[in-house]
Amino acid sequence: MNQEWIKKFIKLTKNKNLTFTLQTNGVLLDKTNNYILENLDFIFVSIDGNKKITDKYRGRGTYNKILSNLRSAKPKIKGKLLARMTLTPENSVYDSVTHLLNLNIFDYIFWQLENSQRKINYSQTKKRYQKDIRKLTDLWIENIASGKIVGIIPFQAITLSILNKKRHDSYRCGAGTYLVTIDSDGNCYSCDELLEPEFKIGSINNGIKQRKLSSPNRSKFCLDCDIGQICGGRCFKASLKFPTEKFKFYCDMTKILAKEIQNKIPQIKSLIQKGKISARDLGYDCVTEEIP
């Protein structure tokens, strides 16, 4: 886009201790200025797994274009690469994550449950997810046993929350606490998906004032949830805008993930005690969503 402006902004703020992150579909990385690539701390790339599944949702030829661009750009990239998958009922989280890991391109993997109100077979999707997550956590633990941390953000985030006994009383994305979305007109909002007057928290000219976000679905499902302090609450937009049935589905999927990790904590603690890894090794330095 306006790469000269981006270069100027980076140069002007180099001494401000900022982190520069690019979120991209990857198809124009071959046209991205070298100075920008060299000064990005993180690049988040939208890719959903193998060629078939990525091209299905993002257009024919997209997968090959992304990989070609990443391989040619990687020598210029000094920061880290994170693959951001969108998980739909049509693709397997196990197959997609392992495929992306085997490319040996990405430092981290994160998947996002499809943010959609469309109706699906909830029961079938949850059963498949549980089976896949169990296989994926087993693979993750096998790597830890050999002294290797595979960069799977949801696993790392939940494990650290449990090990450190960290309570998440608000949304982990920062909505309503520290997240500030600045629109092109200078107005600021609590959530980047809710640029609506009622969620305006100020402007770059007049300052901002955060306020706690609440919704009927959050009150109904989150307050007494047994993993509430791990999750921090599902997506605020989904809790506010989506039907109760769909919001509950997201909650159930989060419980599947969190409880599989909880079941692995004794093994992880044992491997830490044996010196295979340290708890510190489970950390990650990118600012990203943590719970799919």
C-alpha cells in the first residue's frame, strides 16, 4: 500500500520502543520494500493449511503464491513469522497445523475458529475437534520430551496460565482493558471489530477512557464457568452479536482445548523437573490472540 509512508513512520519511531507487526494474506510480500521487511518484528500470514483448503477459501493459486513469496522474502525478514489459520468445519486442526509445521517456515501457529453466524453440525464439529486436539497435544508433548518447544500459541498460552496460576478476569485480547483500535478518522474503540458509536472510548486528540464490556451471553456462560479464569471470556463481538446457540458452541470448543491442556499439565511439570525444558521456554514474544 503506501510503503513510503510506512518507511517514514518506522524511521520516525525507531527510538520509541514500538513493535511493528504486519498482518497480511501474503500475496504481495514479493512487492514489499526490503526496509519494511527488515524492520518488522512479526509477520502474521493468513494461511489455512494445505493447498486444497487454502485455495478453497482464499482463491485458486493463493497457497503457491504465499509459499513462493515467503521463501523469497524470508532471508530479508529479521522478525518472526506466525501462521494464522481460520478453522472451519471443513478442515482438520490436526492436519492443518501439522502441515504448516512441516513447511519449516513459521515460528508460531495460531488458529481462529471461523467467526461466523452460519449454522453447522455442532455435535459433529466438537467431536472432531476433540479428537484432533488430543492428537495435537500428544504430538506437542512428544516434542517437549525431546527438548523442543513447537510454537503452537494456544497450547503455550493456556499452559503458562495454568503453570503461573494467572487469572484472566477480562478478555485476553485486551478489549475493554488495554486494547485500543484507532480508526482512520482518529476515533478510538474498545474492539477492532466493533467500530460503532457505543464502543467509542475517545480519540487521539481528546484522550481515551476504557470501560468494562459486558453482554447477556457473557453473564450467562462465563461468570460460573470452570475454565473462566483460563479463557477470560469468549470474543466480545460474538457474545453480543451471535445467537446463544453459536456462542455456546464457541464456549464448548474452548473447554475442549483448555481441558486437554489441563490433562497434560502433570506431564509438562514432570518434563520441566527433569530439565527437558524450562517454563520460560514456553513463552512467546508476539502480541497476538491466545485462545482460538
